[in-house]
Amino acid sequence: MNHEPLHALRDRRSVPASQLGAPGPDAQALRQLLAVAVRVPDHGKLVPFRMILLEGEAKLAFGTRLSALLESRPGLSDAKREKERRRYEYAPLVIAVVSRIDAASSVPAIEQRLAAGNVAYNLLLGAQALGFGAQWLTGWAAYDEDVAALLGLGPNEGIVGFVHVGTPAMEAPERERPDVDKVVSSWTP
């Protein structure tokens, strides 16, 4: 076990959803994962998020329904439709992270969405800490009104992303990261 304070953040990587398989978190690990996911900055304590678990047959049916939705989209290749159908076959658990915007609140909508985004990020960190791999995906489904209706989202809700969680079939690939010196500056009056 690495006891370097920042190792979990330094070593964080996404495992491609297609490389995630069983087993997924058991009931106890899932409960732990969900409990740490909601420990996010939340201006106004609005809890502007919720999660929808997609598992087992329901997860597969969701993928089939997404594929069917694409049938009505002109110009989409059969390969793209098949990719969308199969996207939900790999990881044993997919968590749809949903933002819930309270328009009557004085807390800006962007801050409410960011709280939901932090839930998705905590799912990534928590999954890795528990020994699983995870990937946060959006794609067309995260922005589609028919998908929102399929998930039963209300008019004030939107999908932040789908977090796929499972056991990695491969070591998570590293990618080039930004040069800190190129993205950090100091403001001076």
C-alpha cells in the first residue's frame, strides 16, 4: 500500500469502459462508494444531484433502448449503433450521475452542476481506492431529451455523466498530462 499522501490523485486514471468486467462492487463496497461520492462541496446544502444505478438485466435493457433511440437518427452508421448498444455490456455497474438544479435558489446553477460533477469524480476516486477501475463517459446520451425521459429525469435535471465501474481487464493506460507551468499563473495587481 502506498502511503504517499497524494498518490491516489497522482495515479488516478480512467480505465476504458470496454476493459471493465466482473466482478463489480459487492453490496458493502457499493454502499461505501456511494457514501464517499456524495461528500462534495455543496453551496447552500442543496444536494443538487442524485444517482441512478444501472446493473444486470436493467443495464443491458438500457443499452438496447439507447440503440433503439439511435434508429431514428439519420446518417448514423450501423457500427455506431452497435457501439452504443454494447457500451453497457462491459462494466457490471454503471452509475448515471444527475444534476438537479434548484432555479429558485440563490446558488448559481453552475455551482449546482459542479457539485454533481464532483459526485462523478468522487465515484472515479472511490472506485480506484476500492481496487476497481472506472470511466466517466458522457456522449450523446448525456444530452439527449429522450434518454432523460427514459431515466425519468425531471425538467430541472440533467445527466452529468455515466460512470462505468468494474474490474480492469488491463492496466489503466497513462496519457500525457498538462504541463503545470503552462496552466498556472499568478495574478499581480
